[in-house]
Amino acid sequence: AMCLLVGPDHVVEVANEFMINLWGKAAEQVMHKPMFEGLPDSTEQGFEKMLGDVYTTGFSFSANEMPVSLIRFGVPEVVYQNFVYEPYKDANGTVLGVLAISIDVTQQVLARHKIEEVVKQRTEELREANAGLAEANISLNHNNKQLEQFAYIVSHDLQEPVRKISIFTKMLEQDLQSLSEKQRKYFDRINTASERMGNLIRDVLRYSVLSKNNELFETVDLNTVANDILSDLELIIEQTGASVHFDELPKIEAIPLQMSQLFLNLISNSLKYSSEGVTPEISITSQLLPKGSATFLSSDSETDYYKMVFTDNGIGFDEEYAEKIFDIFQRLHNKNEYSGTG
């Protein structure tokens, strides 16, 4: 849109169709009239001074996304404009008027305002959601600590009465001179149940200890861990004739107790769940992953990660139980088939 405003009263000498449409007036209402007479709705918005300064000083003026309140075709509207006011001079350099060039950017500005409003609203919703999540996390951490403490206290205090049940049952069985088959069966059931309860309590205690020490990271040599566990399992390895192979394993930043428990559980499970009539063979390998290839939730692209693989020739498990077996105290077999608490 373009127009030429002549003289100190800024008479509209020339105006193209785009400018007349931008003003929202009929041509006869504005042409050859002082601008603020033909456009009284544009007064008191600073344009008098802008045009006056350009006309008197000879310096141009420009503005972007300038809001202008107009009555366009009988309807009050706010129009956003990018415009330039240039002095119109004769051959001697005398300012005769002002050349105004304007671009209507109302739709772009309104669209941006809408986007900004939506972003502001979503940001506020996200802030509220984050605040709620932070509060929920605090509550969850508090509950988890209480549960861990409860599990530790209960499992620790229950060990002694269960131990006494087992001891006194065996003493009573020894004191009785002769037992019927039915009585002996009852004693076997008591001994089996108390032994299983003891194992379960120890596992709960061990799990609570692992949960409470989740920040004690230090350098752990997995070769030392593996050798220590093989030493602990020496008897069952000799009884089964099992072979356990591993090459040089890495040193990693980890919690030592958890690494020992991990190796113990995996190796002992390989020994426990071996195929009948087959000598257990267990292999442990490690592989340094390329940087950035680790995909678990808290992985860091700048940190080195190792992939540890434990393989054996045991009975395995169906793929449908792949998630279930990693839940605490879950088992896939009858307690009479294999020992343990899951």
C-alpha cells in the first residue's frame, strides 16, 4: 500500500487501491483531503507527530507491527502495519510532502499472538504438572523409604522366631523315640516350611539392604566379583560338574553389593535350572558399547557402557515370561521342582 501526502496538512494527493482498502474508506472520503480529516479515526495515535517530524526534518521514519485503530467499512478494527515514511523532495531538496509505504501484517501478528498464547498456556500447564509430579515424587520417595525400613525391620526381627521354630522342631523330632509315617510326614512339612520361610525372610532383608544403598557407587573389578562368587558356589559347582568360563571382565562404576548379588543370582540360577542329565556350562562375556548406543532411560551419550552377557545350557524360559521373572519374588516353577523364593 502506498500514498503521497503533500504539504504540512498531509493532503492525500495520491493513494493506490491497496492503501484505500487498508484505510477501509471510500476513495472520495480521503482523496485530496488532509489525512486526519479523511481519517479522523487515525488521530491521537501518534501519527501526527511522526508525519510532522518527517516533513519538518527531512528524515525518514519506519516501524514494524504498529497497531492502528481504524473504523474500516464501518467496523472498528485494529490493523497491524509495517510502514516507512520517506520525505518527498523537489530538485532543490525542499520537502514537499511524505511518501508513505505500508504493509498489512495483521494476520501474521494475530497468528503469532495466538501461538504465543497457546505456548504460554501449555507452559503454565506443564509448570503445574511438573509441580504436581515433583510433589508426587517426594511423597513416593518418602513412602519407599518407609517401605524399605519396614521390610528391613520386619525381616530382621522375624529371623529369630523362625530359627527357633526350626531348631525346636528338630529337637522335638529327635526326642521322640519312634514316629509313625504320618508324624514323620508332619515334621518334614514343618521343617520344609520353616526353611522356606527363613529363605524368604533373608531374601527380603537382602533386597531392602540393596535398596537402601543405591548411591554407593565405586570402581568394581568384575573379575574379582566373579571369582568370589565362584568360590562361594564351589561345592555345588563340584557336585554338578559345572564349568564356568569368563574372559577378562571390565572394571566399572557400580555398587559392589549389587554386583555381587547379580553375579550370585545369575550363576546360581544357571546351576539350579540345569537340564536333567546335562552338565551345566556357563559363559560370561563383556562388550564395550560404542558411545551413544546405550538406549536405556538414564544413559549418557558421553559415558562408556558395557554389555554383559550370561549364557548357559539350562532349561531356559518362554519369551512370554521375560518380564515376569524380573519381578521381586516371582517364580515360574513349582517350589517342589526348584528351590528359592524367586
